[in-house]
Amino acid sequence: MTMNPQGGKAFGILKAQQDDFLEEINKSFLEDAKYNTDGDLEQKLRAFKQKYMEFDLNGQGDIDIMGLKRMLEKLGAAKTHLELKKMIKEVTGDMGETISYCAFVKMMLGKRSAIAKMIMMYEDKTKEPEKPTGPPTRKSFRDLP
């Protein structure tokens, strides 16, 4: 008797399959002469894959309107339903209602989209500011306001 995976296990299997699929797409970008001149392309593609998988809420391989909504809410830039549809059309060239991984990578490497800028903003917001190390600097009376 074969048991079907349930709950978290099924989701884990789905995410592993998605990871493999996106990795194959990344390899095609690494082999593409249009993109492979970028020195840190491999590192960028890894980061793009991770972000994409985070916002692909249903694990189907596309970011739908709800995934885009969640992404923008995390950025503190909530949008209306019509604005979200317009953003998806910008990325897909009016060819669909979801953002495929290929379209996502092309958008991110092209640096022409407002969505790409928002994602980069999000990345910068999540980084911890560097804390000074070592002893505090000496101050004199001239340094006082």
C-alpha cells in the first residue's frame, strides 16, 4: 500500500522540485552569452531564486497577484489590485497574469522595473547596520554642539 505524502512533507517535496527546476533555468542563464559576462551572475541568480521561491506562495512556479501583493506589503509599499495587475503586465509584457521565473530573472538583470527596485530596497532594509567596533573615539570640547 502506497501512502500519499501529506501536509508539510508534500510541500517540502514540491519546494525541492521547484528548487531543481529553477536551478536548471539558472544554468541556462549562466550559459547564455547575453548574460554570462556578468562576473557575479551565479551569486545573483542564487539570490533571485531564493527570493522568487519566497514569494511563489502556491509553489506552482509563478508569482501570482497575491505573491506580488505580499512582496510589496513586506516592502511597506502596498498597492491596489489594479496597480498590481499593471506591475505584472510590465514584467510579462502583457502576456500573462503571473510572473514566471524567467521573466523575473530578466527583469532583475535588466534593472528597468520598479519591482526590481523595490526588491532591492527590501534587501537593503533587512540588512543590519554595521556597528562600530573598537574603543570609542576621543572627543574634545570643540566637538560639543
